[in-house]
Amino acid sequence: MCGIIGYAGGGNAAENVYEGLKRLEYRGYDSAGMAVIAPSGEVKVIKKQGKVSVLEPYIADIRGAVGMGHTRWATHGKPSDINAHPHSAGGIYVVHNGIIENYAELKEKLIAAGETFISETDSEVIAHLIKLNCDGNILTALHKTAKMLTGSYALMVMREGEHKIAVLKYRSSLIVGYGEGENFCASDRPALAGKCDKISVLEDGDFALISAEKIEIFDKDLTPVCRPKTENALTAEKLGLNGCPHYMLKELREVPQTVQNTFNSFNEVKDELSEVLSGTKRVIFLGCGTAYHAGLIGKKYFETFARIPAEAENASEFRYKDPVISRGDAVFAVTQSGETADTIEAALLAKSLGAKVIAVTNVPQSAITRCVHAVVPVAAGAEICVAATKSYVGQIAALYLCALTFAGKAVTPKEFKLLSELPAALQKTINNINVYTLAHMCARSGGVYFLGRGYDYAVALEGSLKLKEVSYVPSEGYPAGELKHGTLALIDENTVSVVLITDSALAPKSENAVEQVLSRGGKVAVITCLPAVAKRLEGKAEIILLPACNKFLSPLVSAIAVQELAYRTAVILGRDPDKPRNLAKSVTVE
Ligand code: M6R
């Protein structure tokens, strides 16, 4: 949700900023801009509507060793050259990730004080406030300004004539990177991959001054502080496409490794998790989008293995419903990025009401990890495509282990065999899956309905989200049994119903749904790991046969099928699956 990057050093600032912005583009891509201080002290700005590449023709003309940039996901004001960052006022230049909630009131006062605004953004008020608060010291001006702002902000500020960047972090992520003769600040790790050996994660309320020589960090009272330095393990190679045309495909191919790595990492946190969960009487899974869908499966695992009440809820709904939480409740906050504002706030609320809170996240040291009792890692590695793929499967794998651990089941030899065989089964699925015919059916359809029961229903919801997110084909996920209670009215020859059937006990019931759709002229596809189902429905429906799989682990296998389907449909329709319209990867605003 907007990416920002700053550079100060002996290199070419414009090139470094541009490269960083390309790496942060998954956070927003409707407009981009940068500001660079020339050796003379003059600041050169370029900002344009469009993806980061719109800046490329201009960077050769921008000389300077200190600069900062922004790639935008619009919140206030439509995507346009004028609304793109940086914003400026009186020699102050600002890039901002977050939302200034009291901007309207501040803007009114600033206009009354004689300031002139040119954009529709909330962020422009920051530049004007710093300008008015600045008596020559950019850091104290930023400190004074911070006290006037309500909302969330990761900010970088430059001032004409000064070869440094002042930064401020509050409820939006910001890291600093220590290089050789050059230093960096950025929203997220990918921007700094291969650029520096060490990074520090800033805490809420931290300020920093970044110059070529040093990084100075200050707390909310401007007292100098040290933040832990950690290795910057992410390399540029790990961020490459590895021969794939899109990150979505590359990341889908990384599912087996993700599951294996997640199993391995779990051993390191198992004991701590058991301790945090001891005495738990009810579990609640919170997340947004795909992470919520993983939570639906986590809920089933806990109900089945531990026989305790379990719920799953959209974090955005939980926050505002005055939730009933008691001691003895454990809340799993599921979030790939660890940055989703709704999930973090919901987790904090649950914690304040007495729940034990566990983060299930793909990003170590992300914001969520700093406000919970325990962290369960999803070891998917960097996920660049806006649509979650490998992280979803990794979340399910992690939640499976959490439920088994809580249930106190030492993994039996049978379960151990199933788990150890899982990465190979996932690989086999990836190697053999063929959804081309179905993808063409979906691409031509007027609507796609994903149907299933039990675990299959949870995956149906995710299949539907994935398809609409990357292909823009209208789609919904429904419980197969609900079809006859209303959805059947939507079925005609232009619709495709994708029915997931992986549990033999529920298969006859789900097959009823197939027949009901066929009787009304709808096209049907069946995703199943049950050869008997495939045989019965052959000739009536398009069949996607998956490797045989234990019903509890089937969501991990069928997830690959629905993700592959979404990807292929998007490609057929000429969409960019990595950067779907209107979206961004880390939703750090409410
Ligand atoms: O980083 P998070 O897991 O918290 O993100 C939650 C959702 O924004 C995310 O899963 C979104 O639904 C994906 N784009 C779906 O592919």
C-alpha cells in the first residue's frame, strides 16, 4: 500500500531509487515519483501517473547522490501526475505511505494560514506543516509535525540544500539499510535485496536521519536509540522470475518448498506455541482476503483434532463488532505480510480483551510479530505477486501443525508419513495439472461459481477470490448445499460451476449439486482427488483429477488447482496477474 525508498551515498541516487521502486511496485502501482538533491543543493522532482517504468526515460537526466521515491496506491485523490508523490511546499519534499486521518481539518487551517494546495491528497498537508514548523532543523520540524498528525505514516522528508533524508515511522512499516559508503531506508525488505548487508526495523514513533556517512535513529522524544541490526538475507536472485513469465506462476511453483520449509520452521516454535496455548478453551482465526480463507481451514483443523470451539472471522468485521473475548481464548492472526492494518488492529483488540494472540506470518519482524504472544512462521520467502499463492498453502500447513500440536497428538507414524509425503504430492500436482480447457471455459463465461462442502467450501471461496482478483471474471464461492437455496437462479448456459470434491464421505452430496447445475444447462467442472467421482462424472463435466490425498491435507492440493486456474484464465484474457487493477499487496490502511 504505497512503497517508499530513500538513498544517500556515493552512487547515482535516481538509479538506486528507481531500482528500489521497481522492487516495491507490488505495494501500489498507479503512479510513481522521485526527488533527488543535485550537488548544488537544488531538488529535482519527477512524478507521473502509471507504473514505476514511467519514470525510466527521465532518470538519466537526474544527477545527485541523495534521493527518495514513491510508488502509489491511491487513497485520497485519483491516480494522476499531480497526486503522485513527492509533495512539496517551500523547499520541503515529502513521500508518505499511510493515511492522515485529520488531513481535512489540517488543510482547512493551512489554507486559512495562506498555504496553497495543488493536489487532492491527504499527504500534501505534511509538506506544508513541516515547512511552517521548520526553523532550520528538519528533524525538530518533523518531530513537531508528528504531534499534529492522526493516522498512519511512514515518511521520508528532504529539504533543499541538505544532503540527507529525515524519516519518521508510525503504524506503517519502515526499515533502514546499512551499506558501504551508502545508506538506505525503505518500506520493505525487497527494496534492499542485495543492496546492503545489515538492516534495522524502525519502531513506531522512531525518527532517523540518513546520510551517506551514517544512519542516526531517535525515539519519539528525539533521544538517540539503537535498533537491532539483522542480516539482510534477501538477494536479488531470490527476487527474480526464475524463467517464469510472471511471479504468480513462479510462486505457485514454489508451493512444495514452502510447505517443506514451513514444516521445518515449525519445530523451532512448537514448544513456545504449546505454552502460549495451554489452557485455551476456544480459538478464533482472524485475517483478511486469502488469509481469512486459510483461517477457515484452521478452524476446521482445531474443531476436528482438538474438539474445541473454533471460529474464523474477517479481521475488518471483528474490530468493530464489540467482540466477546474471554480469558481462555486464543486468537490466530493470519497475515502474509504481517502489515495488514485491519488484522493488526483486530489482534491488538483481542489482546487487550485478554486473549492470547498468535501471529501466523510470512514476514519475520513484521509489525504483527511485535504485538503478539507467539509467532508461527510461514516459510514462503518473498511473495511479490499481489495475489497470494504459496503463502496461502504455507498458512494452511502451519495451521495444520498448530492444531495437531494443540490437540497434543504426537504425530503418529501414519500422520508422519502423510506429512513427509506431502511436498512430493504437491510437486506431482504442479507437474501434471492441466486446466487449460477449464481456463478457456472460465474466460468465455459470464460468471464462475465455486462450490464445495467442508474443506472444499473453504477452498472454493479462495478459488473464487483468486479468479476474480487476477482475471476480473465475476465469480462467487458457495457451499454446494446452498445452491438450491438461491444460487441456482443464476445458472444458465453462460456460467461455469467449478465443484470441488475431495472428501469421499461428502462426495454423493456434492455430486447432487453437479447434477442440479447440469439439469439447468450450466457448464460444470469437477476438481477431485477421488478417481471414482471422476469416473462417474466423466463426459458430463470437465474433470481435473488430482493425486489421491488425505482429506485433511486435500486443501493444500486443491489450492494449487484453483490458483493455476486463476492464473491461466488471467493469461488467456491478457491480464497482468502480478499487478491486478486497483489492488496492492500490503493493505496498510483501513
Ligand atoms: O498480507 P495479508 O495476508 O494480511 O493480506 C491479506 C489480504 O489483503 C490478501 O490475502 C489479499 O486478499 C490477496 N491479494 C489475495 O490474493
